[in-house]
Amino acid sequence: MQIGSNIHTHTVWSDGRDSMETVVETALRKGFHSVGISDHSYTWFDERYCMQRGKEAAYTAELRRLRERYDGQIDVLTGIEYDLAGDAPALETGYVIGSAHYVRIGGEYLPVDEDVPNFRRLLEAAGGGLELAKRYFSELAEQILRVRPDVLGHFDLLTKFSMVEETEAYRDCAREALLAAIPAVKAVEVNTGAMARGLRNSPYPADFLLQTIREAGGQVILSSDAHRAEHLDFAFGETLERLRRLGFTQVLERRKAGFVPVSIG
């Protein structure tokens, strides 16, 4: 079966390439029944990638215009990706994706997913991969329990550059944080964004974490973290097959009426 929805999409309102309308038109061409725009919320300590402060009303107004224009053709959903270290979003949305893109060390917010040189700097500042993982996952779990977003975004983002060794100690701290976070969210995101960028050949989170979600009775939602409209459904087919092999029988989709389970059996 085909998933006809993607809720994790970035546009020119933050660090995406395309306009909201281009995203909606592309989703229509791909046969989607819904598409959610979820640009980055404001991060005062790093303004390079986020929606600028004061733009929230215009953001929601543009989504409202598109929702009305495409009514009856596709559901246009208003979302936000809330960076959990930044300011709470100053707008009303239909859903919130809670994600961590930074680790605070020595009073400085260091990016987890910017590029390899910055990640090497982060590794050094944290004292190595395992110490970074312990800090990242424990802080992420605490933030998720505080914010309680609808969706937990790209849980193991710190593996983006394949520079953190997946030891048993790493697995233990990741599982512990994930099990703490699952009850606080409607779904954990299965994210193909790094695959679209050629950085991974599998989605976030790793298979052992997907197994943890399934065994804990958690729900998953498939998205591509698209920064280009053409990537709205990137690797959805093979990722659904991966989920089936791991024992999942359904995923959630976000529609106008809310989060809806869809069978993938």
C-alpha cells in the first residue's frame, strides 16, 4: 500500500528550498491526500535555519490561504518542528513535531546535524561518542516529557554522520530515553531525510529502536523531513517494507480529522 501523507516538510519559511504552494502542488501530483508544513520554530541562539521571529502570523495566514484554495483536493495541515532547546512556538498549529538539533555544552549550543567539522567539534566537547549519546538522549527525553509534542522527530539524529559507535552501552542509553519518551507522544517519527541526502541507507531511528517502539506498544508515523518538494515521499516504499519485516502492522497518518491508523499489512 502507499502512504499518501507527509507531515514533516520544510519550505522557504525556514531552511527548505521551495515555497509552500510548490510543496502542495507536488503533493497533489504524487497523489497525496494530505500534506503538512512544519517549518523550524525560532531558535534565539542560531537564526540560520529557523523561522524568523515575528513571521508566525504570516506563516499561518499563508497556510490558511492554501488550505482554502486546495479544499476538496488535498488537506493542507499547519504544523511546526519545535526545536526543544528553542523558544516555544508563538502560533497555533494542528500538530507539533518535537526535535533536538543541538546540545548545550559549556553554555554554547552546538549543532548535531550541521556538517562533519561541527560534529567533530561536538564530539570533542562532549568527551567522545558515548558521552555525547548519554547527554543527548537524556536531555531529549527530559524535553519530550516537558513539552509533550504530538510527534517525536528523528530520535537518533546524532547518528547522521556515522561517527558515533553503536556499542551496547550506546544502545542502552538510547533505549532508556526512548522508553521514557514513548508515553508522552502520539507517535515516533520514522524519518527518511538522511537517506534523501545520501548520508544513510536506512531511516531514523535504527532498527533496534524501531523494535523497542513496537515492543513497547508505541505508534510510528512515516515522513521524509523534506527540504525539497521532490523528496516528499522519498524511500517510503522500502521503509514500509522495513517496518513490516520488523513486525509493524500499521502506521499513523495525519489527516484533517487527526492522527489515523493505516494498515500496512
